[in-house]
Amino acid sequence: MCGIVGVLGTHEVAPILVEALRRLEYRGYDSAGIATVHDGHLERRRAVGKLVNLSDLLVHEPLRGKSGIGHTRWATHGAPTADNAHPHKAGPVAVVHNGIIENYKDLRAELEAAGLSPETETDTETVALLAQHYMARGTPAVEAAMATIDRLEGAFALAFLFDGEEDLMVAARKGSPLAIGHGDGEMYVGSDAIALAPMTDRVTYLEEGDRAVLTRDTVEIRDEAGRRVNREMRRIRMDAARVDKGGYKHFMAKEIAEQPSVMSAALSAYLTDTGIALPDPGIDFARVERLVMVACGTAYYACFTAKYWFEKLAGLPVEVDIASEFRYREPPVLPGTSALFVSQSGETADTLAALRYCRDKADAIYSVINVPESSIARESDLALPIHAGAEIGVASTKAFTCQLTVLLLLALKAAEARGRLDPEARDEILTALRAMPGTFNTALGRDEVIEAAAQQLAEARDILFLGRGLMYPLALEGALKLKEISYIHAEAYASGELKHGPIALVDSNVPVIVMAPKDSLFEKTVSNMQEVMARGGRVCLVTDAAGAAAAGDEVWKTVVLPDVPEVLTPLLYALPAQLLAYHTAVAKGTDVDQPRNLAKSVTVE
Ligand code: F6R
């Protein structure tokens, strides 16, 4: 959460910083700010709310200078006010920060005792004050920044700028990602390569504990122990770093529409003429006795879906858990256990902590990620990219279906290795899977029906989602998607659980969305649906042609999807769940791509 950027440039830097922040706004949008050094003086501008407010402020109060740092905030410590907005400044130091300084209260008390007065409620201001404190005692800027970083506990990506130093920036990372961009006579830092893409495609990712001293022509990287280290410079793919809506009204709409093509990319990364190929060192599923899968939010629902696949197809016992619970529960990890972490960003703090908990306990650590350079990927024995491309909309869509794709391939691989799937059955599934991008296109073509249903759903205060078997995790994902972008209260239940309590909620005001292809469990779901309709509930059924014919005409709305083998239904049914949420949010006029209180990359607990 929060995005940071820094530029030592050769042109006026304010517009460059604002453009980089625009590309980072998905990480938080509670406030934004920039600081520059001009004629030797640090100056800053900050504004509450979205970046556009900062841009407006800069029109009236421009900021000159060719060196600068910028920040877009997702508030943790201190309300989203202008005072709490970054950059934080103390005397000759300005700082931007992503993460949480856990020992800031102790540091603050120490600084207050030394006569310094904090002006904000933030943990970050302490960082600036500490550096100021060291500089006031005569420590040069770089050493003062290093001494400050040494004192910090918690997670941080930091960039420092100093009064009187127009060709100097210090950056550091611990627990939050940070990339250095190399230009021609210019140098940059950014929370991710996307922010830096308009400036350069040459990027060095700092490693855990690294600090960097930058000038326009040089970068010196030191590790946590202060030793000089070399970190590889890579070229990033510029197409992966494109951030535009491509003619769509919202990133979310674009990303939903991209699913046929990104799913093709995910499939071609793992499918060969002869079957499923994993990158080295692969996974020997025959030796895996059980799998623990851990993630957060949508990625957790992808894991939950995969549990059904691994267990049914491969007979492999799977435990799934929410990372924030798993990491503190101290669950025993028995010999024979492999651990699999799923994360779009690869930086989610709880998922990373859960991975580290498993490091010495599990036989192997695997991850399914969208960002190959991410911390979770780098700390895994094998990281499997989902090839979804940059996902900017805060609500995850294409990453979810790509996660499902890779997880299904893994389950099939496991089934093969464990002798549970004969080649014919496997090929049948793979053939249908290869055809899925086309099937996705057909499903996306049902958009109008879904939009019409959404117009009415937008008037509801509460909505229930029901699903059984493979549709249960998907119902949970549908409810999450709807609540996060439309702010309508939505809950999902396993259909069979309905009469154990939630049916008390049902009346004519509560639409019930039932996800039910005509699969082996359809009849059971239909019974639950009848129970809802008998109590005046309005059912919106998402099904296939056979399901629609069998469901009867009491159903309020029906969305009919193409037929696919049962095992593939979660992939296909994700699309109407996303579209329902999207159109409902649009009908309500909410901020689809940047819903309130949320941020894309949750790098704090
Ligand atoms: C919901 C959503 C979140 C993320 C969750 C995990 O639409 O996007 O629930 O799925 O924050 O994020 P990653 O996958 O980056 O670990």
C-alpha cells in the first residue's frame, strides 16, 4: 500500500512525479504529495484525496526543481489529512514511505526527549525527524539516512531527499518492494516498474534490507550489513508496464475483457503438445503427502476453489487458510507437506509472513504470482507466474481467472503424478481448457443480460450469493467483488447451509444470486433455490442452457452461459460474477477502479 517515487532528472520534475504517481495510484489514494529541491531548498505540496487534487494544487502553486520525491497514500497511522500526507519533512530532510514503522512510538519518545517536536500522527514523520536529528549533530546526509534506516523496525520502502543536495537521493527497502530505474544521466526509484515505465525500461530491484545511494549518474547499493553489493539490472517488458484504459470506461472493464487473451497466455506458458510442463525444478506431486495453500481475499478464493480440484482430481489432501489467520495460529506443518502461496502482487504482507513461517517447516515452498520479481516469488522454491499482465483495477478480475488456470493445471499435474487421471480423461479436460478463451468470449457476450439484472440489483441493500461444490468458493468471490466496488452488503453461503440460519434473511427485498451449472449437484441447489423462492426471495440464476430449462419460470432473472465440463465451471462462472459486480457499481455511480478504503497491494498487516 502507498506508492513512492523519486527522480533525479534533467527536466522539471513535478509533472514527471505526478505521472508516476498516477501509475501508482492503485496502491492508495487517500492523499498525494511531492517534494522537490530547487535552488538548494526543499519544498513540498500535498493534497488530500485523489491525485487530481494534487495536480490542481500544483497549477496554482507550482513546484520547481529537477530532483523530487512523490507519494500516494493509503492511510495507516493518522487520518487522511493534508498534514499527515507525505512527503514528511523535518528540517533539511524529506521522506516518502511505504510500509509501517513498528517502533515509531519508541523513536518518537526518544526524539521528543531530545527536543524535537513531531507535527503529525504518522509513523513516517519519525523517520524524517530521526535523520534531521543525526544531521543536526553534524552527520552528513547519506550517513544520517543510513543511521536512521538502521534504527527502523517494521516494513518500509523509503526515499530521502535533502536540502542543498540536488544530486542525491537515498532509498531503502525492507518488507516493501522498491525498484531503481536507470536513465541517461537520470536516476529514478519507484514502488514498481510500472511507475518507472515512461522513464526507463532498465530496472534494478532492491533486495530485502538493501539501501541505495543515488546520483544522476551513479547508484551504490549496500546490503543490510553495509557491504557494497551488485544487484542485477534487468530490462522490463514495456507492454507489461502499459497503464491505460484502452478505450474502456474503467480499468476493471478492460481487465474483465482481457480475460480470453491473458488466459491464452497463461495456458501457453504451461501447455506443450504432450501435456503440462512446469518450469524447473518442477513439482514432484507423487511425493507430496499434503498441501497447505495460503492467500488473502480473491487469491484465497482461488485457493479454496483449487482445494476442490486437488482433492477430487488428485486425491491430495489440501488445507486452505487466510494468511492473516495462518501466520499467527502457529499451525503444525507435518513432514510431507508442501506449501503453496497465491498472490497477484506477490507483496501481500500477511501472505509473505505465512510463507516465511513455512520456510523451515514445509518440504517445499511454491507460489502462484503475477509479478515475477515480487518478494513472494523470490522467496519461493518455485514461483509460477500467471501471465495476467498488470492489473490496475483494485478489484481483482483477470488475475483471479489466471490464478485458477494455473492452479487447475497444477491439480491436473498432481492427478497425473499420483496415478489418478488417465491420459484420455486428462486430454479431454485439456482440450476444453484450450477452448476456454473462446468460451470466455461467448460468456462476455452475455453482458447485456447481466447489465439489465445489475440495474435492479443496484437498488438492493443486501444480496445473497449461493453455490455448492465448486460454485461455493465462486459465490464467495462474487459476494466479495460486489461488496468491494458497489458497497452493497453481500454474503455468500454454501447452498446447503442456507437452512441452518441464513434463510432467515430472505424476503422479497433480498435478491439471491445462485451460481449453478447443471452439474452433479444441480438438483440439490435447485431445492435450495425453491426454498428461497417459497419465501418470496428473488432468484437470479447463473447457469447453462440445461440448467435454465430445468429451473422453471419462477426464477426472477437467468443468465445463461455456454456448457463446459464441470471441472472448468469456476473459470467460466467467474466472468458473470465480475460483470454483475461491475455493472451494479456503475449503476450506483461508485468509484469502480478505486473503491473507498481499499488499495491494490496490501503490504501492511
Ligand atoms: C479483491 C482483491 C483482494 C486481493 C487480496 C490479495 O478484489 O483484489 O482481495 O485478492 O488483497 O492480494 P494479492 O493477490 O496481491 O496477494
